[in-house]
Amino acid sequence: MKASTATTLLCVHLCLMSGIVYGSADPLRPMRTTAPPVIDGVLDEVAWQQAPAVSGFKTYHPDYGKEMSEDTQVWIAYDSENLYFAFRCYDREPGKVKSVVTSRDNNRPDDWVCINLDSFNDQQSLYCFYVNALGIQSDSRFAAGSEDLNVDFVWYSAGRIDDKGYTLEICLPLKSLRYADSNPVTMGVVFERRISRRSEQGTYPALKPERGMAFQTQTIPMIYFDLKHYTLFELLPSVTYSQKYKQNQGSLMEEEHKADASLTLKYGITSDLILDGTYNPDFSQVESDAGQVDVNLRNALFYSEKRPFFLEGAENFRVAATNISEIDPVISVIHTRTIVNPLVGLKLAGKLGSKNSVALIYAVDRSPDDQRPLFGDYSHFPILRYKRALDEDSYVGSILAGEERRESYNRLGGVDGMLRLNESAMLEFHGLLSQSKNGEAASRNSAHALGARYFYNTRNVDYDFSVKDINEGFVDDMGFIARTGISELTGLWRPKFYPQSEIVRRITVDLFSGQTLDQPSDLWETSNYAQVQASLLGSLSARVKYMHATEIFVGRRFKTGALIVSAGGQFTKEANLTLYYRYGDAIYYDPADPYQGSSRYATLNLVYQPSEQLAATASLVYTDFLRSADDVRIYEYLISRGKLTYQVNKYLFFRGVVEYNNFRKVLLTDFLASFTYIPGTVVYLGYGSLYEKTEWDNTRYGSSDHFLETQRGFFFKMSYLWRL
């Protein structure tokens, strides 16, 4: 037996003998330590010999309330500046523990644990800290019924796999958290564990079947005394250098080279009210978005927010009763990616008292060159959010937002809320009013968007009903609204079954119906589907869905029904494969002459990880369209993408991407070297090229069977987080 393993087992034995093991109904009282543990994944410190522990995790997936197949134990300690946690995750087959050395936010397919932390113990939101068996992190914020996976916090973790499973140590600095300005401080927590190869997830305390997935209402209190309340001060300077080249008369010529600097400041007015300011922020992405099909679209493509300044606290701006179903046009009331090129930004977020939450964003955005003569050099984005916490996870709130430009504006205001009716049921609602003016002589236009939702979630069945009414003139330039001028009713019934079988572990049936009135044409469209989804042995799943649907476009009704089949999962420790196929009716969205057709849409995604440090991803997206009148294929669209990542250690990786768009005849290459010590302290070095099937014949560019490099780019970025 290795010495480190023996030390770990001895430590576990001592902890079991000397530490307090809590019952599931007791508030937790973490041990205050004067000897902070070293975060190295080895549980050999005195703190873990004396700290209280919890155990007895129960499953919530694939079923509720079962003993997890492997035992888990968690120890809790703290000092005035940090919260500490240690996990012993037993596994009788440690060689099958799935865990790789990867970059942040890329560990969700692995075996992991999660600390779901309600830092205010008010059941309104959660910090979620995920750590895989090798100590690789991801984090998120959960609020208003949805989880934001894009945020990044500064915290520390380490993990080790041994012959009994794996051990983890985690340190959460109080400077990274928002918590009550009181003594003692009470926080709520749900500890969570995932066993990847069995697709098994469980928690302590156990989730109640009648409460379903409402994590924030099922936390257990942790009581901390004499925590330090910081006057937080952070500086984040950043420098960026970029060069861009473009084809000009047969040669790549330098189009732009630019060096830039930015500064972001964070100041803690209190430990729960934080002010952020930024000047000339560098919001450039370090890797291009994966290609999407950009032909025959009714709506613009949606790209998620990735920029750090806007990500922190983004959960405050979520509005209830939005993005409910696949036909809900209200994707996001506030989508900060509409702020494209900001010059300055100001953000205030936090608590005023125990019940009141406020959030403010003000940004000055540079106008595109072609819009400056009409709208001026800048757009101004003020966004103000207020929420009042009620019992449990209920709240009522209001929102004001606008885009102000010369001689034009778009302003939005309204109220929303989530009300818990009983242990299993929630009522959500929003009422929004927009007012717009476009141009000096243009008239002002006012319109509304109303929405309500009833949602019932338990172990055995879900119900989901919603109603929407959105005027045709409703405008939300600060959000993403796929469609206006509709009235909509939807209903979903989702029974769940749990066969006593090792092969089929859970079956979920969806029966959905949505009826939509297209207000401009006064015609109704329908969307109905029956779906069966099965969780199979290990982590595999399969789904079959049949849709009967129609859609109104420019005053005409078209068929849009389809058959959908998908399957996939972790086939081996090294390989994950997912497949999706849809065949059915479709519309060719030509506003002047739309027509009926049929379409196939298929995706394939393969992730192969032959070692802890190397990962290869291959993906394909294919779609086509056949016109029904004459069976002519209007288009075929294929995107193939490959990505290879070598993770030297938890801080440094090298990544190469190659993507070919067969429809556009465009080849993209993208190389990135990234060093991230903690979020904010980063170095990026990137290089990319764009190749097109074209050639220069000394007079003009024309089509070719060979690729020509038409664009090239290089960038360097470095930033350092100073935390005082």
C-alpha cells in the first residue's frame, strides 16, 4: 500500500472516531480552525481529524431516496477568511472513476462533487461549486429556476484518486462570496455527488420527492461565528495586442494592428453589496463560437453571453415565466450581448437588508460606423432590477431597462414574480411594457408582453401550463425575443416511471400541446408532441419524439410536424457519443414567396479522451431542404468541426480547432494557448485563419477548387487580478 493511501485511510478512521457525524435534521456547525488545511487533496491535516462530518447521501437520479451505490463523507471547517470542505468519495472500482485533467468548466461529464451554497440562507439563489476527482473546477449560479454555467469565481481545490475512491479538499474564500453582514452568519448547503458510469446523482440532505429539483428550498443550515466582513477591493488591469490581415489583390495585407489596455475595479460597499466599474474593457472572446446553420432562418441566431463583466450577477436579471418551452418566443428579457462594444460600464449588485435585492448595469456602447450619422457615436444602456424575497423561494420583482440613442430609444419596464403555492407547485408571472421611438419624426409606440406559468414538479409527475400575450409592436432591444404578435397557451403532462430493471432505469413520457394565435393574420397554429425518454444502463439515454405541428408565416399556415430520434451517453470511460436526427415538414422562410417543404437535420458529437490530459472532439451538423411542389433540393448544409486539446496541467492547455462549412465553402482554423491561474489572472495567445475556395486572377477574385487564405489574425491578452 502506498504511504499516501495509508495516511488517508488513517485520517478517515480518526475522523470517524473523533469527528461529529450529524443527523439529517440538525443544523451544521462547522469547526473553526486555527490551522488551515493545505489544499492538496490529502486529508492528513489536524483540522479533518476534529471537524464535524456528514454522510448518508441519497439519490435523486435516476430515482429519489435510494442509498447511493458508493458511500460519501464530507467534513466542514472554517476560519475568519475561508470556508473549507473535505470529501471522501468511496468507490469499489476506482479504476472506473471518470476524471480528466481539463480546463475550468469542462468537468461535468466526469465523476464530481458539488457544494450548492445558499450564502444568504434565503432560498433565492445558490452558488454551485463542482469539482471532479482530480480537483478540476466548474462553477455556476442558480436563481429564478435556471442555472447560469458561464460565471467564474476565485476558489481553490485539489483531488486525488486512490485505491478506495478519491479525496477532495476545497477552499472558498469569503472574498469570493456575498453573505449577510451579521454575526453569526447562517448559510444553507446541499452537498451533491455524481457517479458518471452509473448516471447516478445523490445529495445530503436527501431531496424530497414532493419537492423535486427545488434545491434552494431543501438546503440544511450551516452556522458560522465571527466571519470577517470585508471591504472588498479588486483591480483587474488587462492588456491586449492584436493583428489582422486580409486578402487584397492576391496577397494578405495587414488590415489592423492594435494595442489596448483596460481596467476593471470592484469595491465592496458591504460584504453583500458590490460595486463594479470598467473602462475600455476588453470583451473579446478567446475562441470563436462554434458554427451554426445560418440559412433559412425566421429569427436571428442566439449566442450566449461569455464576457466576464456581464456574467457575474447575471442571475439577478432573469425574469420569471420566460423560456418555458420550445415554442416560447421570450428567450431572455435582458441579454447583455446586445451591448456590443462598450466604452465604460458600471454595475451594482447585492442586498439591502435581508429581503431586498438590487442590481444595476449602466454601459456606454460604441455605435457601429455605419450607424453613427443617424444615431450618434454612442448608445446608453441603463438596466435596473429590484427583487423582494418572500417565503421560501418566492419573490416579486420589477425591472427597468433601456437603450438610449440620439433621436431614438427603446425603453422597457415591468414586474415579475415566482410564488410557491405548496411543496410541489410554483406560479410564475411577468407583465412588461415597452415604449419605442425611432428617428426624430417617428411616432412613439407602446406595447405589452404578458406571461404566466403554473409548474408542478414531483418524483412521479410534472405539470406545466403557461399563457402568453405579446403585442406585435413590443420591442426589447436589450433582450432576445424570437417573435411578437402572438397569444399562446401551452400544457405539458410528464409522468415518470421507474422499472425494477438494470437495463431501463427510468422512463419519462412527455405529452405537450401548444396553441398559438398569430395576431397579424388572426390564424391559429398548433404544436403537439408525444415523447418517450429512457435512462438506460450506465449513463446512456434514448429519446423518441413525434410532433404534429403547424406554423403561421406571413399570413399562411404551413406544416412543421416531425419525427425526432436521439441517443447517446458515456459508452466507455474514454468515449462519449451523442446522435440526433429530425425528419419532417418545414417552411422556406422567404418573406416574398414562402413555400412548404421537408427537411432533415442531424448532429453527431464524439468526445474521445484517451488519457487524463488529451481530449479530441469531432462534431457534424447536417441539414437540407426539399421543396414539396417538385421535390427539388433547395440546399444542403454541412458543418464539420474538430477540436484537439492537450491539458499540460490544471492551469495550462493548448487547443486547436478546425471547422469546415461545406455550404459556405469556408475553412476556419483556430489555435489557442491558455494559462489561467485563477479567474482574472490569465494569459492567452491565439492565432486563426480563414480559408475560402477562391483565387485571384490578377483582376478579380473568382471561384476555385482550391483554398486561399483570405483572413488571418493573431492576438495576445494578459490580465492580473489584484485582490486587496
